[in-house]
Amino acid sequence: DAGVIQSPRHEVTEMGQEVTLRCKPISGHNSLFWYRQTMMRGLELLIYFNNNVPIDDSGMPEDRFSAKMPNASFSTLKIQPSEPRDSAVYFCASSLGPASSNYGYTFGSGTRLTVV
Amino acid sequence: KNQVEQSPQSLIILEGKNCTLQCNYTVSPFSNLRWYKQDTGRGPVSLTIMTFSENTKSNGRYTATLDADTKQSSLHITASQLSDSASYICVVSVSKAAGNKLTFGGGTRVLVKP
């Protein structure tokens, strides 16, 4: 099993540009989570899907952020337009069950986003 | 407000020594508590998951305890190794009825020195 696969590993973009982060969860996992991590704020849950349906998007910072999960094997997180304060490491994780279940999460290696 | 507080923020220990990390939470209604290890530049890796009825759970040299009455958890590292240098994050989740939300602690950064 290749684990949770994220791409790209690193992204440097100019302010105002659109950024798309991609995630392939572990096959068979029905929950997918997008997190953002910064030194100041630590790990923050942005959005959580269960069976491809967004369950909780209360962590999405603002309308510039959007996430989709068109099928069980793929999700995207899009930032449009990007701003320097969006610079962070974005992690995708998947799990066999919802957030309150006792299944562990498997995290991807993250995408380090730098907006200049 | 649901909160998870970890202490200390950082810790330096000598290889071979033991250490204990603390996690206090005010999350309610409690569903489970997880400890993660995050190496620099990598995603977090699950160490333990504990529900309300579990007091202790071990994963190799890592032992987590949970006191649901006082809403405290600890992670004990025995005979530390250089590879234990990482950030350790405590995460508490609420029940499905309360929305499945997760609350993260700020983490404890552990540095093991030879």
C-alpha cells in the first residue's frame, strides 16, 4: 500500500495565483481530511469528507478555499486567489471511519505551499 | 470552548532516559483521544487511540494514559532513543452526535540528545 499520496510536495506561487493541491487516499478508506499546519497555529482541520460528502467545512478559512472529492480515490483543495498568509504545509489524511471513530488516520507527506 | 493544552512546549532529554508529556482537555462530549508523533518534514503518525473506558495503552516504548474524570492524558516515553526526537500531538474528538469534531493540542517538541 502506497499510503496517502499528495502532490505536489512543494509549491511556490505568486500572490493572486490559483493553487490546487491533490490527494489520493488509501483505497478502502471512506473518510478524508484536509489539514493545514503552521508554526503559529499548529495543525488545523480545514475540511472533512465521509463517503465523498463534505461533513464539516467549518475550518475552511474563507471563500478563497474550496475542496472537492469527486470520487473515493481523489480529492483536491483549491486556493483562489492565493495570499502570502496561506503559506503552510497542507496535509491530507484518510481513515476507515469518521472523526469520532476509533480508526487511526494515515497522513500523507504534505504539500509545502509558499505564496510570495 | 473545546480546548486541548499540552505541556511542556518543548523538552530536551538524554538518550536512554524516560520522559512524560501531558495533555489536558476540556473537549465535551468526549469520544476518543489520540497521540501522534510527527517527525520534521513528515505527516503525523498515530501512536495510540483511547476511548473513555481505557486507562492505558502501549505502543512499544510509548505508553499513553487517560483519566477521563480529570480530563488528562499523558504519553510516557521509556528509554528514549535519538529517533524519538519529534513533535508529539494530542488530539481529542467529540462524539458523532456532536459533529465528529477534532481539537488539536499545540504539540510538545522533544529533542533527544546523545
